[in-house]
Amino acid sequence: MTDPKKRPEPYPAEKARGGEIILRKRWQRIVFIGGLAIAVLAGFFLSLWGR
């Protein structure tokens, strides 16, 4: 029987490290940069709309 108040073991930092973004093809880079640009523009326009 498990104790509900018992905390789980901490996850090791070596396994929790972030992944690496690998964009090998040109279309992958275009889509990635386009998505970043859309996010920035959406934030900009939402900040103007909120005034």
C-alpha cells in the first residue's frame, strides 16, 4: 500500500535536459522561423489591441 503523502523520487537532471532542435531541410527552417514570427506578431498585435 502506498502512502499518498510520500513524495516521488526526484527526476535526474541528466534525463530532464531539453532536446535539441534539428532543422536539416530548408522547408523545416522556413516553417520554424515562420512560426516564431507569427508568435511575435500575434503578441505585438494583442498588446496593441489591449490598450
